[in-house]
Amino acid sequence: MTAATDPWTVAIIVGLAGVTVVARGFFFISSRPWPLPRWAERGLQYAPIAALSAVVVPEIITTQGQFIATWQDARLFGATAGAAAFFWRRDVLATIAAGMAVYLPLHLGLGW
């Protein structure tokens, strides 16, 4: 323990580690299976979509934490092209290819 580490910091780290171990090991304590309620299973189906949206959407509509102020942004056009390709083909590779095919020329060629 260095001079910069006070006892409260150590206590908080140990406490959080204990809570993590108990929370993750809680389901292993019982020998019988713990079925999730139907509403929880249904909600977990949407978790990956929500997580992806939470990462991608802010990257498209903001720059340095501020909303983009101009329509001349290659990310907008690339995301629109990617979404259109997805709804047309329902193929992830086509989505990526279409989005990048629009984004790269605008970003590298026009400097958007």
C-alpha cells in the first residue's frame, strides 16, 4: 500500500470485489435450475440490439461530444446507405459493404 492509497479506497475495492463474487456465484449455490421469467427472456432478446445502438448512434450523430452541425458528414450518408442495404438484402456483409462504399469516397475524397 503506497502513501497515496488510503484505507477507504482499499475497503471499497475489497467490498466491490466481494459483491461481484457473490452476485456471479449466486446462481451456482443452488443445485436446481433457476428459470428466468418469460418477460426477462423476452427482454434479453433485445439487449444486443440496444447495446449496439447505444454504441453506434452516438458515433454517427456527434463529434467531440457535440451534435454535428452540418449535413456534409460522411457518417450520415454511410449509415443511411448501410441501413438501406440492410433493409433491401437483410445481409450484414452487404450492410457493411454499402456503408463503406459510400463513406470512404466522401470521407477520403471530399474530406467530409
